[in-house]
Amino acid sequence: MDLGLKGRIVLVTGGSKGIGLAAARAFAAEGARVAVCSRSADNVDMAAATLPGAQGFYADLTDARAASGMIEAVERDMGPVDVLVNSAGAARRCAPNDLTPDVWRDAMDTKFFTTINATDPMIKRMARRGRGVIVTVIGIGGKVAAPVHIAGGAANSALMLATAGLATAYAAQGVRVVGVSPGMTETGRVAGRLETEARLAGIPLEEARRRAIGRIPIGRMASPEEIADTILFLASPRASYVTGVTVAMDGALHPVVL
């Protein structure tokens, strides 16, 4: 199936590893021109070097000015961005007794505002042009509370609402806004989550992994490439009537209607 992405300019934040890198590779394979953003110069250089025609950009997206400057640089060097994929930022997990106002604030900065700082200037540019798609990788923790992910889950929930609200606000201006909420995926972030859960439960890491997979009806974690395939479809003209929704991808772990 031709997704109609050839020649499109795609900016992937957090595109140097995990789901972001898988998405960047998938867009490049479709013939898109890919910009990869990371706050680590080494990581983004290594990622961009593996992607045909990709360019790397460095920015700490917790800083709104840095995020805006990065977007300015991408559009100056590559042209108007057609698709923004937000895959940067992850709140750290901790036990409930370790939560403090600073931990809550850090969760919002590293997940919610990292996304908003890139989305806000980009969606306004897209609206002026009358076209564009924003896909945000959010996380299933925004729909289902977990004891070691309360602050991060709250940030994810806020992103789900922002996704729906921005989609409504900008639909008439030709901009679609959608979310993807992965469950457990074979990435470094999930490995860190399992380490935290194993430590809190006092069990070996492999046992924590076995238990986690045992709860997933489909019987395994997702691969980053599977999440990337959904991102590609949602970003493509094939999904031209899809906006304001967040697609859950958790292997039916949480079979809820909403």
C-alpha cells in the first residue's frame, strides 16, 4: 500500500532511539525526508547517519525557546514540516511514597511540556499553511493508573486531552492531531520500568518481565516497529478522516471502550 508519504517532510522528536527511531526509519523507507531531534548530539548524529537523507537537530524540549528554535531551524534547512511525531520525553517511575511536588512537576516537564513545547509552535505554522499532521506517542499509563507511574500517567492523561482539544480547534484549518498509546514495548524505557517494578517487589528482573508478559493477552510485548507502523498510517493521507483520537496499543491488556 502506498501511504502517500514520499517527499513529505517529517520531524521526529525523540527520534534517536526506541519508538522514535523506529518511526524515523519507517518514514525514511516510505521516501519521506526525515528530521530527527534529540537533546543528545551523539545519539542524534548516530541515528541520522543510518537514515537516508535525514538531518539531525539538537534541542532540550523542556525549554520552550529551544523547542521553537529547533522548529525554526528544521523549516529553514528542510522546508515546511508536513508531519510532526512527538516521541520525546518520559517521566521517571517511582513508588507512591516517593512522590513529591517536585516529582510531579518533573513528570509534567519531561512528558507533557516536552510535547507541548514542540506542538504549540508547529501547529500554528501548520494552521497558517492549511495542512499538517501531528502524531504524539503518549503511553497507555494515561488511561490506566499504575502505582509506580502516577505522576507520569497524569502527564499522559493531560496529553490525551490536549490531543482531542487541539484536534477540535484546528480541524477546520486542515490540521489533524492524533495520539498513539503503546503498552509494553521492547524499548529501553520499558526495561527501566521493569527494573523499578522488580526492585519494589523484591523479585529478580526476569521474574518481573515474565509476570508482565503473562498479563498481556496477546502473549508478548510490542516491537517498536509495530508502533511505528501505526504512526505511519495515522500520519498518512490514508487516515485523512482520523483526528482527535488516541489509539491504544497494549495487546488487549486493558480492553476498555474509552
